[in-house]
Amino acid sequence: MKFTHSETEYKNFGRCLCMETENILVMASLEYGPRIIYYGLKDEENILFEDINRDFSLDVEGYGTWYTYGGHRLWRSPEIVPETYYPDNRPVKADVTDEKVVLTAEPTPFGTQYSIEISFNDDETLNVKNTIVNVSDSPLKFAPWSITGLAPGGTEYIDLNTEDTGYLPNRTIALWPYSEIHDIRFSLNDGRAVLRMDPTIAHAFKAGFNVVSGQAMYACGNQIYIKRFDKYDPEKNYPDFGCNFETYTNEKFIECEVVGDEREYAPGESAVINEVWEIKKR
């Protein structure tokens, strides 16, 4: 569907492209990225995390400083320095029409180029197409990895596989070394995993899953954010013990992360993660 668009200054995020429908507001940075830094109902707050104080950063030797900024970003997996953390601090190219926006970064020194395409469906859900192109002359092995940082204070619900596979396992749960098994923010039942974002608990927690349904949800304040993505495909080589969805939290934010197929991508080939976002009243 068509939407209105304009440029605006938003807090300390600089020049942003503002996209609006009757009920939804989206903003993406023009000065770095590609990043979506705002998503919400017009009469509510931003459902995305905003790192106003730039609390989270990493000095990447020889390349500058990487900043979380907040919002939605695109990475490559596995998580290594400097490739994953290459600073995306330069302006993006914005191709804008009344029906879609494509934000494209300059090529990285590692033979990749990142872009995010944004468009609306007739029901005001948002299409987010995350693309990494191999712009080198050689095959590159990686997985696309889209990460959505969400505002503090909510609860995330992740669908677990309920398929009856008989004598075979049906659920993958991967934990990172810093994730405590008894973490009070995390719980499981037969149909879902639940992760609560608690601003009073500083230590980090991360887990990964094989989300067969291709859906996760985050309830925060008066809004519910729903992320839909490609269903788990057993023929694909997902990283991190076969996880197509991962989540991370600390005392500042929580992240919904979608991971794609880890394999060699030929020169000129694209690695793509397609998502559909929905936001509604709680």
C-alpha cells in the first residue's frame, strides 16, 4: 500500500526518513545503517530500543567504533570481529517511492553490501526485507542475521515446535555461556518459551530455538509487536546448533533475532531474510 514519507530529525539520531500510514509510524536513519530506529502506533511510544546515551559500543581495530544505536539492524553470522561488528556509521543511499523504501549501505571491506527494503501491506503490516549481497570476486560463507532491539519492560513469547515426531526430537534450545539455566526471566512450557525483560537484572541471557511456526511476539506497554519470518527448514544449515531464531536480553533491552542459511554465497548472490511486522493495541 502507499504511504507518506518525509525527512525529519529524531532525538540524537540525526536525519531520518519518516514513513506513515493512517495508524503506523516508521523511521529509518539516513546518516548510518541501514537501521530502522522507530516503529509504533501513532498514539503510542516507540516499541524499538533507543540507545540515546550510546551505552553499547565496540572499538573495532582499524575500522572505528561500532554503535548499537538501537532499533533494527542487519548482521552476518557467525559473530566475529571485525566482520560482524564492522561500523555502519556512514550515510545510506535511500531509494524512495510511495510504495517502498530501499536503504543501502556502502560495500564493506569484507566483500559484502547490506540493504533493508521497507514496504506496507494493505492491512498496515510492514514488510522488512534484509539483504546481504556478496560483492566480492570469491564465494563467501556466512548466514544473514537480522536483529530487532526492543524497548525495555516487556515480555517476549516464542513459539516452540509442537509437532509429534515420535521417537525423534522436535525442539532445539541453545544457550550461550553466560546464560544461567535458572535465570528467573526465562521460562518454558510445552508450546512456548517466555523471556521477560527486567531492567533490574544486569547480567545477559541469550537462547536460540528452531521456530517452526516462524513467529515471535513481544508485549510492552500498550502495544504488542509480532514478528513473522520464514519457517524453520530442516534442509538449511542454520548456525548456533541449528537455530533460526535467537533472543538476547540485559538490563537495557531485549532482542528478537532471525538467522538464515549459513553457506557459501557466490559472487553477486544475495542472502535474504524476509520479515513481516505487525503492531497492535495490547
